[in-house]
Amino acid sequence: MSELKGTLHQFPFSILGSLTHFDLSLNSFFGPIPPEIGLVIKLVYLDFSTNQFSGVIPPTIVEEAFS
């Protein structure tokens, strides 16, 4: 457990276009998951489990997964 804390509202998703695996599990992130995560177009694995995110899953994640 790395115990990172905070929100992802200013995370630079736009520079991570080639990222394929993104694991932020077992931390203390909170707030909504930003829709900009859809900019990570090569993403095949995403794990945000065991955090305190709120709100809905951005449609950009689902749209990219099934396109």
C-alpha cells in the first residue's frame, strides 16, 4: 500500500496516451474520476479499487473499452 492521497482532477492524463496498465489501488484517492481518463486510449487494465472515489464512472472509460 502506497497511501497516495488526494484527487485526480489535475492529473495529466493527456500525456499518458501510450499507457496500457494503470493501477492506483490501495490508496486514499477521493472525489470523482475525471472524464479525461478517456484520453489514455491504449489503456487495457485499470484498477482504482480500495479508494474513496465518488460519483459515476465516466462514460469515456466505457466508450473506449467497447469501441
